[in-house]
Amino acid sequence: MRTRLSTRVRPCVVALSTLMVATFVAGCGQSGGSSGGSSADDSKTLVVATHDSWAMSGDVLAAFRKKTGITVKVQPQGDAGQLTNKLVLTKDSPLADGVYGIDNTFASRAVDEGVLSPYATTALPRSAAAFRLQGDGADQLTPVDYSDVCVNVDDTWFAAKGIPAPRTLDDLTKPAYKGLFVTPGATTSSPGLAFLLATIAAKGDGWRDYWTRLMANGTKITSGWSDAYEVDFTAGGGKGDRPAVTSYSSSPPFTIPEGKTQPTTHALLDTCFRQVEYAGVLKGSKNPTGMQEFIDFMLGRQFQAALPDNMYVYPVDTSVRLPESWAKFAKASPKPYSVAPSEVTRNRTEWLREWRDITSQ
Amino acid sequence: MTSLRSRAGTAALAAVPLLALAVFFLYPVGGMLARGFWPEGSFAPGRVLEVLARPRVHRVLWFTLWSAAAATAVAIVTGVPVAFALHRLRFPGRDLVRALVVVPFVLPTVVVGVAFRQLIAPSGPLGRLGLDGTATAIVAALVFFNVSVVVRTVGSFWEAIDPRREEAAAALGASPAQVFRTVTLPALLPGIVSAASVVFLFCATSFGVVLTMGGLRYANVETEIYLLTTQELDLTGAAALSVLQVLVISALLALSARVRRSVVPVDRTTKRVPRPRRAHLPVLAWTAAVVVFLMAPLASLVVASLRRGESWGLQNYRALGTTGERNALLVPATQGLANSLQVALVASLLALSLGAAVAFLVSRPGGGRPTAVLDGLFMLPLGVSAVTVGFGFLITLDRPPLDLRTSPMLIPIAQAMVALPLVVRTVGPVLRSVDDRQRQAASSLGAGPLRVLLTVDLPVAWRSLLAAAGFAFAVSLGEFGATSFLARDDRPTLPVVIYRLIGHPGAENFGMAMAASVVLAATTAAVMFAVQRLRVGSMGAF
């Protein structure tokens, strides 16, 4: 029986191995053409790792290709935190040539872990100087855009109930607004983390006490922004039951009803945390000069002007005109909160642990 | 000498899938664990033990165990009557119901999470139950995803029970309850235990469900590994939890293998099952209730997909050919579907060829312990954190000759690893049911080995091979966990497209996400329905 088994087995090995090899070859063949990264001519392609919110119209990237002959391949790698951590984990063999989308809450980690090479651009618009990273790594990350994470409120809802909408962080802890606020969690969402940092900047050491009161006032925490905005928020896609939500100062224009001209929501500009997003050249990049050219291009007027419509963020070049609805309904906060990136990196784990203990049962 | 040659043959056949498992699973996972155990280049097991002493870890472990145990118990109680109705009764539309029941299992959690929450959020139709953000909601969602595993597994065991034994017991004066207790239940028990162990495995390693439904108030081992890895970069903590996870899951697999060994559920005769009688009404009512429970979140998806803002219609479906409001997508959603179908085709072929080889090996008579180990080894991908595997891919498969990070093969390979256990468990029992004497007879009559394979094994196994391919295809279509952690190029799959749409503001993007989810669910259901038509007794039995 043993003999029979063996003679029967070998042709199967051949048959199955052939099938497997054939599958692999077929698989590689059907899509091998689109393989990116390390093609023969490295100076003609540029791989840029980004966060998931990357969006840019084809015309703008085509203009870059026309100008420099370089084709940009975009690789979304998760939110700003995941993006940074992936770059840290793969720093010995980088995923891409450059990065766009590391924000001021993760900038220090990227700098401290040494994933970036210095690049001092000469293309930085004058207004962008205010957004530059301070201290270590100022020469490694170039600011490209910024956004304000603010509490958004549903005006229609409050008008219907005859209650004035809340205005400040403290209002959210008042009994009149019990059970009306929903925010994405600081441990799983980048706007969620920004909101936590806003409260830390506003309240100093009193932030723990503030969050205890916020939770006692029926605040709901979801894992991500989409869950909070699209399920629980009264003006979101799911028509939820909470009229206050953590979102962006640029969100209100999205709530302009069809055929109308006014949004039904507005952002509370006294509750905002400013996120600045940076671009940088990765250490070990195959095409560092290409990435440098791309950083300069991102600071140019065409790219800067396309930022609001594609990624819902403000250009660091403040001389660029904003879309009309933005100028009216999506103003940036005049006095946003901020926390120094190095302080965020030093305290992040501790803050998040404490926050988790306060918010979970 | 002959024995030696036979061993060489077996080893050669085992080598290909083992190599694939080693390179595409064990090596990446090992790479991530090594980063945790050697934090600054030096071996520090003490720090790993310290992690296990954290009070939070104990809370997380306790929640993992009890939520998985509760969900498993409820899934069994819910699923067993349905298994009876769908596998021991014959009524119009049964095949369709069978296919529908499987759809939740292969839907991406990100979609179902939002659909589920729209139902139970205070503003939703079931809002009055006050379930949102509670542990009950998490358990209910886990049950939703896993009932189909119970129905399929227990159902296939039920089909294999010869009704004449039950009839004989009844003729001898046993009441229906006695018949069930003394004849049916003992025969079903291995199926129930085996289903329970797999459901427990899925629940204990579930990720999206706990994250979305729990609203961060609850964490299990899997979500904790995710947070530690992606947010805190605490690789030592993540490694400690991963090791814990592997240990628990290996123990569970060993236990279920012991029970499973006794009976093999294969039904190759096509005996007619009876039409329902009046006594079956409660069971049919229960089945209908379960189907409603499973379809409710899907129905809420369909409703949401037909709405944009205040207007109703098909505009969300028409918009699938675009890149969404303000370029939310890098490619049109329809391109995402095309990518998904391509990736699923490659992934299912890979899973099928590797899985068939493993199934062939584990089904040889007299395999003994090595076979059992082999079988268990290929189940491991089901029980290891997708985050660990995904990040492991990034840090280990980064150098020639294995520089796969930017390769379009990366995602099909990762998905094939996920689908592999299902293929093995679908094809294995069927091959095992072939009486080896048939092969010996064919051989002694002069049939060559290939001819034996083609004339004895293949006629029995071809349906299960096709069914396994279909199942792998459907799993790959819906796979999101591992896929979302891997480098995504400009060829995203449909679940990734949906995730992007849901993460961008705008009523159009939200509506498109809902419409794309409905398309994904319908595609999956169609594949499962086609598989159903093949009538493979042990489809997806564990």
C-alpha cells in the first residue's frame, strides 16, 4: 500500500505545483504592469506615502508630470498615526520616496525616530512661516496645509427645539446640553485626538476633570469620525439624534441642502484645535530630488488652490483665494488651540491611557 | 525503501503549502513578535511579562473571553434550529435562504458596523431598545456574523444522520424529545462542538465589530493589539498579547480536533428530505425570525443606498461610475469592483491550489499525528491578529527576493492565507470519505496514479473543489482586515473604496458608500447562491 501511495502522490505533486506556478504567473502577468516603487527608471516615478484623506484632481498631478516628467504614485497608508508608525517600522527599507500627511500631533515621533532627511525648500510662501514646525526637525518637515478640528452644531435642530446652540467647550458640560454631543475617540481617530488636545490646551491639568464632567453629561464616543458624523450627528447621512459633533471648520458647506444657499450647521470657532500637515523626504528615498521638486510643487499656487476642494483643508499660502462657499461658511478659527508637537510626543501615551480610563467603564 | 519514497512524495506535496504558510504567514508574524521581544536590539522577555501583569490587560482578556463565549452560546442556540430547517426540510426558496444566511459572514465589518448602528442608534428603528454602545450590541453583532457558521456546520452533520435510525427509535416508542436526546444529539455533538470552537475563534479575534459597536468603551485582545501597534507603537505590548492569542487559539484548535476526529460529516447519497409538517411550524417560525434578524441590517443598507439627503432614487448607484463628491476616491467605485473581482479570482485560485494540496494530505488514511498538526497549522491564520500579519508583511517582505510590498500579488496572497483554512475544511472531509479500497482496487486493475486521482478522487471531490473556490472567492471579496493594513496602491478593492467613501464628508459620498455596500452584498450572495446549487454536503464545515 505504501508503494501505491507513493506512486500516486508524485504526479499530484507535479499537477498541483504546476497549477500553483501557473496561478502565480497568471496573477503577476495580469497586473504586473502596475507594479510601483522600484521601477528601472527611479527618477521618473515618485512614490508618496499619504494618509487616507488624500484626494487630488488628475489635472493638478498631470501639470506636475508635464513640468518635471515625474509620475507621482500615491500610497494611502491609514490615518496620520498609522502612516507615521508604518514609516517608523519600515525606516530601514522605506515604503516610499516621500511622505505627505504627517500632522503636528505625530511630527515629533517621525523626527525623533529619524525617518526623514532634511530639505530646506526655497518655495515656502511667506504666510507659511507661521505653520513651520518649531525646534528639532524644522528642516525635515515642510508645512503644506492646515485644518481646524472644531465642534459642529446643527442649527436647524437647535432652532426647532428653541434652545440656543452651545458656543464653548464649557457649554458642552452644561445640563441644558446633556446627551447632545458625540465625538470620535482620541485613541482611534485623528480628529478625536485633536479634540482631546484642544481640551488639554484649554484646560491645562484640569482636562481630566473636564472630561469627567463631559462624560457625566452624556457624551457619546465612537471609534471613528464617520461613525460620529454619519450615524449619530443629526445633520449627517444617518440622521442621528445628537446635534453637536467633533468635525472640521470646513464641514458646514457640506450641509447646504440641494437648491439652498445656506448650510444647516456651523462650527464653534472657540473650540478648535489646529492641525498642520507636513510633507517630507524619506531617509533612504530612491528619488530624493523628485520628492523635493514635489514639495516645491505642493507649495505652488495651483496645488495650494486645489487643496480646499479636494481635501477640505486650508492652504498654508493664505494669499490663495478660497472657494466662495468656504469664504462664507468655512472660516478658520481666529484663535485655535495648539499643543507643542514635542510635548504631544512626550505625553501622548500617558494622556491616552488616562483618557481611556476616564471614558471607558 | 518504498516507505522512504512514499514519505518523500508526501513531503514534496506538503512542501509547497508549508513554504507558502511559512513565508506569507509565520515569517511576517514572527518578524512583528521579534520587534516586541527585542525592543532595543536585546532580548527582553521580562518586559513582555510585565505587560501581562497590567490590570488593563486583564480587563481586556476577561472581556474577550466572556464576549466570545456569550456570542458562541447564543449563535449555537440560534443556529441549530435553523440548521434543521435548512438541511432536513425541503421547501420552496430554501436554496435562496441558505445563500442569504451566509452573506453576513463574508460582509466587511466596516459596512455592517455602520448598518447595524443605524438600526440600533437611538434615532434608528430599534433605538428604543437602548442597545447602542452596550456589550449586548457587540454580542448581537458577533452572533449576526457567525450564525451562518453554525447553520452550515451543524446542518452538514444533520444531513449525514441516517433518518432510519431516528425512525427506528420512534417506532420503538421513543417520544420526539427522547429521539432527539438519545439519537440525534449524540450524532450532532461533534458538529456542534466544532462549530462552537470556530465561532469562538472568530469572536475572540473580531476587530471591527468591537471597535465600531463598542464605541471604545470595550476592548478585546484584537482591538488592543490594533491600538498598541497603530497608535502607541508599543510593540512589546502588542507582541505579548499576540503570543497570548496564539496560545489560546492553539489550545482551542487542539481541543476541537480531538472531538472532530470521531465523526466525519459527509453525505454523498442524495436522499430526499421531507416537506415540512405542522409539527415543524415552531422551527420554521424560528428560522424566519433569524432570517429577519440577519436581513435587517442589510435592509437598512438598501434603504440608505436609495436616499440622498431628502431625495430618493437610484442616483447613488449611478454615481458609482465616478470618483465621488470632490474626488473622494482615487479611482471610480466601479473600478474598485473590477479590482475586487480580479483580486478575488487570483486569491481563490491560490487558496484552492494550496488548500487542495493540504486537504489531500490530511485526508490520507493513517496520517496520525503529523496530519493533525498540519491540519491545525493551516487553521492558525484564522486566529492571529490581522494587524500583526499586515504590519509583519510590511517589515519582513521588504527585500529581494521577497520584495512584495509594492507587488500587486501582495493582497491576493494575504487573502489566500485567510481563505486557505476554509478550503481545507471544505475539501478535506470529502476526500476523507473516499474508501481507500476503491483506490487500491483501481490501482490493482492497472490504473496509473494520475488515472486513480482522476477516476476515483476527482468525481467525488470536484463539487467540493468548486464550492471551496466559490467560498474563497466570496471571503476574498469581503476581506478588509488584512487588506486595509497593507500598502494600497491605486488599485483599491471594493471594501477599501467603501471605507474611503464613508470616511469623507458629503451626502453623495455616504450614499455611494451605501450603494457600493449593497453591490458587494449582492455579488457575494450571487456567488454563494451559485455555490449552493452545487449541493456540497460539507460546505464550509469545520
